[in-house]
Amino acid sequence: MPFLKIQTNQPLAEDTARQLAKKASALVATQLGKPESYVMTSVENNPAMTFAGTEEPLAFLELKSIGLPESSTAEASRVLCELVSSETAIDPARIYIEFSDAARKMWGWDKRTF
């Protein structure tokens, strides 16, 4: 079950945040070769955040998935930065992404683990 959380210090209209979450869901499914029915996304906007000591527009993304291959992170970084930048006008140089390969036994769903 891939999970992508997008946090940005930029205020986003509710419909913009929802569209970003939907576009990100489809993108993650494609990038990881997993059914979108297993993908979860979240967009959190307007918290107090700084990067390089400033409050200029920024974003922090966390992508977690079972079996996330290290070989796919560079391309995932590229397309996720492009998506977030195009939807929020945040410079890709101010977007950090944390990738995490979750162990099956550490990921629960439907009253069990994977």
C-alpha cells in the first residue's frame, strides 16, 4: 500500500488540494506499478514550515511503500517534483522527498498485515 503525504507551507484552495491528491495518487500508482486502489495520498497545507532558514514556498513529501525499489526513487523524485511544482508553483529546489520501503509485517490493513 503506497502512501504519499505532501506537506507545503503554501495555502491551497480546497479544490486545488483535492486535485493534487488525485493526480498524485494516479502518478504514484503508475510509478510504482501498483493498482491505484491500494494508493493513499494526503495533502496538508499552510503549516508553519521553514527550509534554509526561510518561509519561502516549500514542500516536504513522504512516499512509503512495501517493496519500494531504490532503483525507482530517482525517477519518482523527478515526476513528483514536477507535479508539485506545476500545481503549487514551488521551485523544485525547495522540495524534499523522503522515500521509505516498508516491511510487510509493519504495514497493517483490513485487520491484518501484508
